[in-house]
Amino acid sequence: MEYSIGLDFGTESVRAVIASTLSGEVAGSEISAYKHGVIEDRLPVKNSIRLASDFALQHPRDYIESMKIAVRGAIKNSNVEVDRIKSIGIDFTACTILPIGKDSNPLCAGSKYKDRPHAYVKLWKHHAAQPEADEINALAAERKEEFIRWYGGLCSSEWMFPKALQVLREDRKCYDAATEFIEGGDYIVRWLTGSKSRNATAAAYKAFFVAELGGYPSAKFLKALDPKFENFAREKLSAGLGASGTPAGTLTKEAARALGLSRETVVSHATIDAHAGVPGLGICSKSEMAIIMGTSGCHMMMSDSPVLFDGFAGLAKDGILLGYHGYESGQSGMGDVLDFVAEKYRGEGRGARDESDAHGALSTAVRDYLPGQSGCVALDWHSGCRSVLMNASLTGAVVGLTLKTSLADLYHAHMEAIAFGTRAIVRSYVNAGIPVKKIFACGGLPEKNPVLMQIFADVLGTPIYVSSAANLCALGAAMFGAAAYRVSEQGEGSREQEILYRTIRRMAPKIDRTIRPNKKNAKVYDELYEIYLRLHDHFGRGDDTMKRLNKFRNC
């Protein structure tokens, strides 16, 4: 029997699974937290200055060290013979980028740049580049740039170009020293194989690469943003692109020794973490939405042909799976939004030892709540709004507070807010003529919070299909690795799409839980959603109160 390793690089840790390529059964897994976690206050060096507001950085060395621990741990836990492990697939948070030098090493790894914030990884939720995103949006609208239409008409501060432009504006030395800016997933593939390719998924969804328009935005557009930015795409995004499920190479001698694997192990081109959840759920057809629910939320859809409309975050041919046009939307906060309330519950000394205890206690407290029982409606923008408004300067809000409002009330209102945010995304697809016939969900929240999932079914008014299998994104990454191995075996010209889909069907776990809506609750939520939508459009499309308040917060 042959096996594939799936590596799922999340916000706080990396998870490795070893899965059978015949059945998808997971033989072993291991998780390893990043030593430095998310760097939001100060760099991990002596006498570091305090980081500016909305910075979210990471240390790339953590990825390598945690990967070594996770892979070796998964092998040990699996009792699988190493020579049966044929491939590795990788998914990674995105847009999570880092500047590297000529030797492909991160700038922050050298003593010359270790005390400079812009030399480190900018995590997906680094939102300090919102001014640059605003500038890109305004210029693209003024010039009627065609590429921006492939991103729902708006650029997010989380993406490659605003983040790189911020580096140029705030640390020219780091910008000039960077030979390339690459995604975290591509950095891992490069470390494993020595290949200098990029994954086509992140390039399309996070770096404005539109194949139908010939590639990246024009040098003229970039020059209009800033004369020093004119050659950014040509000079710092020059590596070729490869599709997930196709081989990037095999392990170098150093990587094989570090992981305890054969040098013949095939490594697939990386993909975005949420995108790996689509095959992980067994989806390989259009009109089925996959919602990956964790710290943030990603909503994935596929169709035969492209439809351009306002409100989605990216669209690309073969962007999720070969053969379809894939759409991405998302919510910048899901688990984070609930953590916001759970942390306050713990802070009041209610006996919760950790966040898991706090969430469990609050979920139990609201288990029998009726829709809207808190009397509050919240906006789920604590980390900005990715879709459908694409504005990181938006913030959370709660309307309906009284002196009797409890933390349980706030927790329930925020659960509803997250579900309302997803309903706004679903509505944007349906209004554009893209049917959403089934909704599947995976991630930490479906596994741990059944109360939230019932609210989702009630708010959306449709069944939610959930697999009880754990680590579905990591499993999806393992599928891409397995497909890449088969493609490499059959050589150039092999039927890559057919191989990938056959692999998914063979390795996909069963959907064994269906959460059906309560019709009575669904009817009430129709009315509450209209209230949410009124607040959504007022603060998100017209009123600038939140943006003005951010100016005070950043002082």
C-alpha cells in the first residue's frame, strides 16, 4: 500500500497526516505549534521596537522546524514503512508572504535584517497595508483596469501587491534586498525540492495573476502606483507557475534527511489551505460550496465558465481543481470573532481553564436560545470584511445592548453574525446566476461547535453537510501529493485532471453528518438577516464612522 503526506500550515501550527492513497484512511498524524506563534507586539530579537498597529508577522524558521517535528511524529505514530510514503502535498495560509534573497533564504534569517519588521513573513491577517489596498482600488477604478474585475472589483489588504507596496514605502532597503516575494507554501516547496516555481493558485487569487489577461497587472499600472514599483511583477514575481496536483520536484538530500524520507518522494505544487478543503470534502463538481471554518472562513465555489460580479475575492481557471473556474470568498474572522467573547468570559474568572472550556461553557449556555433572543445584532468585522465588502478598515459592532446583556447573549449574537456574513456571500453568488445547490463544511468549528452549525443551517435555510473526519485540509493536501506522484509516474502529457479526480474519489471520506434547518427558526432568521443587512450596508457602504475611529486607534 502507498501513502501520501499532507502538510496543513495554519495560523498557529502545522499538521501532518499520512493517508493511504487507496482509501484515504489516515494512518498517523501529528501537529506542531510554531515557536513564535503570531508576532504582533515585538520582533523576537533584543531591543525590538513595538510593531505598528495591524501588523501580523511570523518567523519562517518556525515553519521548517515545526514541519520536521510534525512529519517525523506522524511517521512514528503511523508505523508506516518510510519507503511506502511516495509523496507530499502542501497547503498554506494565504496571502502569507516573505521576502527572500538570492540564496532563497528569508531576509530575516540574516543578521543584517533580523531587526527589521518588513524582513519577516507577513501573515495573511496582516492588515497594515490597507492604505496601499485603498490606493490600488482607487487607481484601478480610475483607469478602468480589467484585472480588478476578476477580484470582485476590489483588492484586499491581505494580498501580495499591497503588502509588497507597503514594504517599498516603509523599508526601501528590505524591498531592494528582496530578490523575490513568495508565498509561504512556495517557500516550503522550495526548501523541500530546490524548485523555484510558484503555485498557480496563490498567484491567481492573491497576486492578480489573470491568465486570460496575460498575467500580472501591467508595468504601466504599477508605475502609476509608484514609479519605484514599476518592475515589481517582472523582477520579484518571475518564477514559473505550477498547478496543485502536479509535481514540483523530489526531495533534496538535506530535506530527505531532515524529514526521514526517501529522496524519491514527490512534492506537489502547493495550494491555499482553504482550497485543499474542497477535495478533502470529496467535492469535484460545480454548484457545491465548501466552507472551511476555522480562525477565519473561506467559501469555495466552482463553475464551468467565469462570471464576473461584485463581492467575490478571486476567480481563476483551474484555481481550485483542474477543469473548473474556481471562486473564492471569505470572512476575515470566524473563530477569532467567537474568541473575542470567550476571552472575556475567561477574564471574568468563570472557572474556564482555557479557550476550549470557555467556548464549551458559552455554547452550553446558549444551546436553547431562540433566534435573536439576545436582543442584539452584531457585525462580524472584528478583523475587517473580506467578502463581500473587501475592506480591512471595517470593524465589529453590536446593536441592541442593554444593562442586562450577558456574555452569553453576546456569544449568541456573534454566532448569528458569522452565519449572516456567510449568507451575504451565498446571496452574492445566487444573485450573479451561480447556483449554490449544496453546502459542505469542514474545519475546527464544525468539529467542535454543534450549536454554531445549527445556527448556520437555520440562517442559510439549507442543510449543511459535514464530514466527521478530522484534518480534511491536510487530507486534501495529501490528495494533491498523491496525484502529483501518479502524474510523475506517467510522465509529461499524462491526463492530469483525470488522475486528480480519480484520486479524490478514491481518498475522500464519507459525509456522515447532515445538519438540517429548523423551519421555524429559519423564518425568524429571515427577518433578523434583513436587520443585519441594513447595518451591513450602512456601515460597510456609506457611513465612514468605522474608518474614522480607526484613525484614533492607530495614534
